[in-house]
Amino acid sequence: MIYRRISGTVLAALLISTPAVAEHHKSPGYGTDNGPEKWGQLSDKYALCESGDMQSPIDLAGANAKGNVALAVNYQSGPLTVSNKGLTIQADFAAGSSMTSGGMTFNLIQIHFHTPSEHAISGKRYPLTGHFVHATEGGKLGVLGVMFETGAANAELAKILAAAPTTKSEPATVAGQTIDPNGMLPTDRSIYRYMGSLTTPPCSEGVNWHVLKNPITASAEQIAAFEALMGDSARPVRALNNRLVVAPE
């Protein structure tokens, strides 16, 4: 249902936004032989992972401008649909949720997770991050990143973890269970804003990144559960290469 409302180009990008098996090549991952520094050599399709100059993640302390970027989030509760993608846990969202930034409306499609966080701030990485993936009707991708720090348990994460298979799986909807994306966002929606890429192969550029400055909490047990399911799944920070990065004032 989600994919019928976006273009084929966006669908293709989203289907490979988590590492996929490259034909006749080693599958991308986070190990010594197939990790981030090797991605560009695993397949011609992943060349941008090595040659691109607008890659993500970055260290947000490299921000070279300040401003309060207007971000409007309009998220609605909906059915809980969860899958294990092999290297990440993903929850898909029904139509009806969106964020608006820079005069563009991005429709919410899914959230997936990384341990530890991929973006850093002055070298600091949080133990868990969630990436809310969106797309405009015209095919532009927008991601809202939220960091989780150790503290009180998060009720929405608990629902995802309860439904998450321990092995790779297809999306499955949990009968009678709903999820509220707002419950995984901090009250303060101040963001870092820059143009970057997917953080997994094929590392496509032109992604509108929004990273929340303030974290939200997850319990130590929840963070450990994600780590057990996904392992180390964070790409190292990439060069800024003179890009504009706007930090909140």
C-alpha cells in the first residue's frame, strides 16, 4: 500500500536503502571484508560509496551556519508492521504521516535503526539511532534522524522489539497493535540540516537530512536488544567536503 503512492524511482531507492545482495559479489555488511570501507569495491552499483562527495553520515559539529530550520511534523498512529532486514530492524508506516521542510512535504514510509548512531556530534555517538525515511510525491528523499540515550524505556520501541523477528524476515503486521511515531521524537524538534546520502549501499546522494539535536531515551535493556539483533551497524562519518550544514541556534 505504501509503495503504490510513490514513484518507481523512489521505490527502487527505498528497496536498496538497506544493504542488499549484489549479484556475483559479496553482500555489503559491517565486517572486515564487506564493511563500509569496502562497499565501493563490492559492486559497480556501489561505486558512489567510495567516490561520492556528499556522503552521510557526518560529524554535525562541522556545521558552518546557524539557523532555526522550520520543520513541521504531522505523524499519525497506525498499524504496526515490522521486519528484520538482516542488518537492521524496520517498522513500516501506513499512509497519512508526513514532515514538511523547505517548502516540501515528505511522506513517512518507514523507520529503521542503527547501533550505535551514525551521525556524531564532536565525535560523540549515541548508542542507538532511528532514521525516519520519507519521500515526496516527486521522488525526493528526506530522512529525520533521532538519537536515543540510555534512560527511561520508550513505549513505541517496546512494541517494535516485541514484534521483531530474530532472523531475516518479510514485513508482518501485528494484529490489533498500533504505533505512534510521535512517541519516538523529543519534545524539542531543533534540527541540523544538510544534503547527504543514504548511509548504506548504493549510497545514493541527494537525500535531505534532518537530524534532531536533542536525544530521546531508551532503556539499557532496549538498547541491548537492538544491539543483539543488529550488531555494529553504523557507517563511519564521511568528509564534509564544503557542504552547507545548518546547526540550530
